[in-house]
Amino acid sequence: MKNKKNGLFNNGLFYVIIFVALLGVVTFFMNSGNSSQQTKTIKSSTFITELKDDKVKSFSIQPSNGVYKITGDYKTAQAADKTSNNAGFGLISGNTSKVKTFTTSVLASDSTVAQITKAAADEKVPMETQQESQSGWWIQILSLFLPMIIIFVFFYMMMGQAGQGGGNGRVMNFGKSKAQKADKKANKVRFSDVAGEEEEKQELVEVVEFLKDPRKFSALGARIPSGVLLEGPPGTGKTLLAKAVAGEAGVPFYSISGPDFVEMFVGVGASRVRDLFDTAKKNAPAIIFIDEIDAVGRQRGAGMGGGHDEREQTLNQLLVEMDGFTGNEGVIVMAATNRADVLDPALLRPGRFDRKILVGRPDVKGREAILKVHAKNKPLADDVDLKMIAQQTPGFVGADLENLLNEAALVAARRGKTKIDASDIDEAEDRVIAGPAKKDQVISPKERNMVAYHEAGHALIGLVLNDSRVVRKVTIVPRGRAGGYAITLPKSDQFLLSKKDMMEQIVGLMGGRTAEEIIFGVESTGASNDFEQATQLARSMVTQYGMSDRLGTVQLEKAGQQQYGQMPSYSERTAAAIDDEVRRIIDDAHKQAHDIIEAHRAQHKLIAEMLLKYETLNEKEILSLFNTGKMPDNDKSQFPSEKAATYEESKRALEEKDRQKQQEENSDDAMLKSEASDATDSAAESSEMSIADSRAASAASSAASDDDLAEKPDETVNPQSEAKKDDQEHDD
């Protein structure tokens, strides 16, 4: 509702309508009573003449500001002239050519009044005398200044509306910073919530400690760091670290993104930088966090004029504020980027960004710690091993792991579970890596057979060349753009790859196309992504890692040079040699893959047949087929809602599951009621038996008492006790 109101009041047309309405209201009240007919304004001499000629029916005279104002009616309608008034300041055009009312003003002299009075008496015209109005001057002042006030308010609102476009500011506030001050109560992130980045946290803890207790460091002559640059791949937690610093620091924390500095107006970015640092200096010690700083911090000189001038002016102002003539005492600048290679060298020098913290991809220990943090609010089953999940997800960053557990929770909820088990996480891994399964996709038997043998080729080569990598899963279920895929992961985190490791990866990628050629004698388009990855690996071996005997140990390209469109620095002859070496490496890998599949045709056929039967095989099943030739004993359970191909079938399966659950609950309730009824009947029988037993016991005790009395005649009997005994027996 709030957004709707803001949208109404932020519309300039709304204020135009209000202005016209106010003007109409003022016009109506100032001309009330004259809207239905015209009034003729005449001269005082004309009035006296018409009065003497008996044309006036009646009139009234009223003193007003030193003159007498006379209004009256004609006996017969008179012709209108150009001097006649029109209701509404000429806004409403009259369509009458005759008038019956008139108005005039005469001097406040005794002779004029006597002349009018005598003429009225002679012609027997009724004359009314009115008292001077006390509010007349208020009406004049109001009519004089009210339009000016309305126009002023109207333009003030329009200027305010014009200033709100593009940045929550006013017309003259384009140069104000858009930085937002962190709310200590709203920000709940602490260093304990950031896992897998212990060294990075330690560097930032020192910054926080310096802000809290600078004397500890200044006593040793240390100066406060000017800036901290967080660099690393997307999703590794750079912004999360900045939030943790804001939560731990206890000092003003201003956050802004790089694109917020740059506008279409020249000089706005530099002005915003000045305003941001001025605000931070007034509240020092303080922290400024600039996310995606590469938007304004790119190396200068890359562009010649145009839009680059504004960005370079912003960068120059940022350089001056961080370490210029005045300095930035008490202000620490934190920045995050995943393109540190394009930043200006002046921005990266000590004194501006003193510390450059690489927030890289977490290792297996870090991934396990991250999974523990994100699993705190999720109920996990006993078969979920976070350490095993960390081993199965090399290359995953914090954002990927959080998304993995979230997808697992969604899968478990869709399956009607109360806890997340290993099968849910396995399905979530497939969803994160390749996308949701396409059960409704129609695939011909010929294509399905080709996909099965294609993926079996990848799996078979991964099983044979298993020195550093393990085949985790192979499936022919279509997901995303892939008709099937094989997941081959390293046995452990690898920070260095040997030439043998990279060649094995290329051989594994060529296994799909090779299997198609051997089994079906055709070449399909299903290996396009395999070729893309194999070509990139082979090219990096030649141009980056010096793994080519022909070209030697030289670096010809940087990582990502072709991706970012940078021109190569080698000759055409060298480019041709690079192409030849890449082709040679891929041809060798293709030949090796051909030899492996030919040597293991039986295992390859068995894996493909099991894929056609079960669609998905895990690591245990693939190893069992390769070593023993048969499937291990396991339960290939399927969930009805996931086995369905269409939305309607899935809906019916879920409704059937709910109906069965309701029947089970009803049967349980009926069983409980039956057990309760049996318990009530048995309790009633036991109660009747206890009453009969008590009566028999009472009779026996009474007989025993009589016998005792008979044996002891001399003993005195208390009549009250006898009466009590009789009453007790009666009650029983």
C-alpha cells in the first residue's frame, strides 16, 4: 500500500490536477452568485441617467473602501456590451446577449448621494442601504496573493518531483552520496557466521581491533591501514566478510557499489566520492565498503573521451581521497572485486589498498565448515555425512554450497519428508550441476541408446584412468541442455595439475564421441561440449603451462585473455603452431580413448545396458559392474511424484499419496478407539469383580466377628462401633 501511495504522489500529473482544481475552487467562491448570468458594469453618470429614465427596478448601496458600491436590477433586460463582467475571470464564456443586473461605483460625496436619493424618490425606485463589509479587504488580499501562493507551491512540488528521479535526491542533490549506513541492530552477521576463510578473517580481525583499540598498535609505531581489497571468484563470500566486519566493528559502516558513483552528468561521480568521504571523516573512525570497485577503478587510458571521462574523474577523486594531500585519517576503505587484474595500478599501491586479501575457493575442510554453518537450521537424517558431501563438491564456493542445501531442503519437502536425507542431497547435487530432470522429454529409442553408450564411454575411461579422478555418477536422464552426463571428480583437492592429469581429462572427454564411432559408426552433435572443454584444456597446456615440446616452456597467453577480447602478442606463425599442437594433443587423446574402449568392449556394453535399464548409476554400482559384471544389491526406490512425467501425473501421484496417508491416520484412530473401548470393558469387569470380592470379604469379617463374640461373652461390646460396622456393611 505504501508503494502505491508513493507512486501517486511521485506522479507530476497528480500535482497538475491539484493545481487546476484549486484554481477552479477559488474562482467559484470569488464569483459565487454570478455564474448563471452576466453583470453589466456601468458608469456612475450612466446609472443616474438610467435611474431618472425609470429603467432601474431596484438597487442597493453599500460603502466600500471610500466609495459607494451600487448593485441593482433592470426592469427590462438591457443589451450587453464589451465591458460586461464574466464569471470566472473570463474562464467561462457566456452565451447571453442580454443582462438584467448591473454594478457601478460612485464617489462618497453628499451631493452625489443626495442626487441619487432624489432620483430614486421621484421614480419610486426601491433603494436599500447596506452596512460596510468588514471582510472586504481580506477578500482583496486573498484574491491578490492566493494565486501566487498556489503557483509557488505547485512549482516547489514539481521541482521536488524532478529531483527524485534516479537517486532518492532533489534537483540539486545529484552530487550527494548514495552510501547507506549499516544498521547495527539489523546486521546480525558476525565472524562466526563466516566459515572456511580463517586466514581472511584473521586479516580483517586486525582491522577491527585497530578501530576498537588503536593505542595497542600506535604504541609500536604502526599506522592504520588505508584500505583492504577483497578479490576472488564470484560467490566466495567477499560481501559476507564485509558484513561481518560491519557487525563486529562497532563503528559507522558505509556501503556503496561502484556503479552508484557514475551517472550521465559529468562530475557527479567525483562529487559523490567527496561527499562520501566527508561524511565518513565527520564520524571517524569509520569504514567505507565499495562493492564491485572495478566499475570505477579500471585502468585509466583505456578509453579516449566519451563516457570514460566521467569514470576517470571519479577514479581520480577516489585516489585523492584515499591518499591525497589531506589524507583520510580514521577512515578505512574496503572494496570487493572479481577483476583485480583490470584495476588501476595507482589504486593498488600501498597507502591506498595496503592489504590485498584473496578470497579463493574453499578446500575440502573449508567446504565442510561452510556446510555446517548452512545446516544449522536444517534437520538432517543420520545418513547425511557433511564430510562426504564436501569431498563430492570440489570447486564449489560458499554460494554454491548454500544453494545445494537449500535445494535439498526443497526436494525433501516435495517428497513429504520431515528430515533431509542423503538421497535428497544427491538429487540436489544433480539439480545444481545440470538442472532439473526433464521427465517429459520425448527421446527416440535410437537416440537413447546412443546417449547411453556415449555416457558409458566417459565412465569406462574414467574407471581405467583412475589415478587422480573417480567416476561419481553417470546418468542418461536429460537435465538442462545435456541429454546425459558423467560426473568425474578428483580424489582430493588439486591445486597443481600435472601434464598426465590434464591428458587424462582430455582422454575422458573424448570417450563419448569415440564410443559413438565404435558402436554406431556415426558422429553426433552430443559431443560439442566435450570438444569445447577438451580444446580449452589443450590450449592452456600449450599457451599457459609450457607443456608442448614444440613451442617450449613459454607463456603465450594469460588466463582469460581470449574471453576478455585481448589481442594476442605473438605472430601468425606462432598462432599456426599453437593450433597444430592443440590438434595433435586432442588427436592423441582420441586415439588413446579408442584403444581403451576397444580393450573393454564387454564392460562398456554392460554399463550401457544398465544405464538403459536404471537410467542412473552411482559410484558403487559402476565399480561393481566393471569388476564383477553385475549390479550390487541395493534398493532402487523411486518417489511417485518424481517418477511422473507430466504435471498432471505428478499432481495425481501426490493426491494419491495424501489419500493413503489419510487412510492410515483414520485406521490408526479407529485402532486406538478400539483399544480404548476394550480397556474400558476390562476395567468395568475388574470393578465388578472387586465389588463382589469386597462384599465377600465383609461377610467373612462379619462372621469372624460373630464367632469372636461368641467365644468371648464376658468382653464388653461398644454399641457405637457396632453401628459403624453395620453402616459400613450397608454402604458396601
